[in-house]
Amino acid sequence: MLKAQNLTKRFSGLLAVDNASIEVQQGSITGLIGPNGAGKTTLFAMIAGFLPPNGGSVTFEGEDITQEKPHLRARRGLARTFQIVQPFAGLNVRDNIAVGAYLHTKDPDEAKRQASLTAEKVGLGRELDKLASGLTIAGRKRLELARALATRPKLLLLDEVLAGLNPSEIRDVLPIIRQIRDEGVTILMIEHIMQAVMNLCDTVHVLSQGKMIASGEPRIVCNDPAVIEAYLGHGAAERIRSEGKANA
């Protein structure tokens, strides 16, 4: 469904993403992980059209969209959430979600009807008339998810949708993400919470210092020496291996 090939992004002298490629199969949940500052959000921004790449290409459903603006990608069915949620604080939950629904309808009543249905999917059905400014962090995260879903995406890019949530809140959101996939929306997600990555993702790609260093099934990737060292530092893989032998 999605192929990002050899994407590169420079900011002055900083090479934020270096020739990175990622592929997302239709119907999957694909994870993008890596240490802080690895370039994950920059890669997302290029895929979604918010940043132009200095090199490489983005193909969606077989068509090159590298030069397309974000709103045109949204019309194709590519939507994203943002790590730092910024709802329209003065609007209620229903109207916030309806903003996304207006992508496919000009009828305010229909947009609000779709917003109400979307709110139910993410567990905000009882909060429709509440101001967005009155939501908890968990509520705002769900609202961010709902606004993206209201655009009726085929591919949904989730940027740390679980960040800032406690373990109980995370457990509540995981089934929602699975249900979204089961209803036909393909998902590519940036995530630091490995519990979520292991439980949700079919495939994981690992970005470190702008380079893609590993791809594959989550349990295999998480035991890759290069991945361990990217997170824990040089020599960590060997130390863990030695400790395992000593404890055997």
C-alpha cells in the first residue's frame, strides 16, 4: 500500500533522515521504533506531506505522491495524528471531530452525525458535548485519533498515540487500535512503548540516527544486536549475551 524509498531530509548541516526506506502492507499494523532523535517524526512528516524530502520518493497505492500537499494525500486516504495534540479548545468534542468529517461532506448535520459515530469508536461517546479543553490527556489522545479517523483514511499514521498514558489507559486503547485495523484501516505507528509494539505490530522497522537499521517481526527485531546497541549503547548486546550465559 505504501512505499517510502530512500527518503532523505537535511536541516542545514543536520542529516535527520538518511536514505531510509519503509514499506507498509495493506491490512497490517506496522511499527516504526527507534531512540529519541532517530528521525521517526521527520520520516512521518515526509510520508504525510508536511515536509518535502531532499531525496527519495513516496508511493501510495501505486501512485507517486512525493510532491503532493498534505490535503491531497488526505483525500487519497492518508491521515496522521500528531505527538503533541492540539485540539480546538473552544469547540466541543463533536465539533472537533466534525472538522475531519468535512473532508468528505459539506453538510453540517452529516458531519456531526459522522463525528458522533467516530466518537463512539474511540470511547468518547459520552463526551460529545464537552469542551475539548476539559478533556484529560487520555481524552485528548482519543480525540486526536477520532479527528484523523473522521477523514475516513485508508492508511492511518499514528505518532506516539500512547505517549503520556498510564498502563491502564494504554490497555484500554490497544483494543481500539486493533478494531480500527479490523475495520479495514491500515496502520503505521511510531511508538516507544514496547508492550504496544509487541502486542499490535505485524512488522517493525527500526530507525537510528536517521538510518533504517532493522526490519521484521517484532520479537526478532527486538533481539537484533544492532537494535539493542542503538537503544542501550555500544557493547550492550555483548554484555547482555555474557550475562545470559553467566546466569544459565
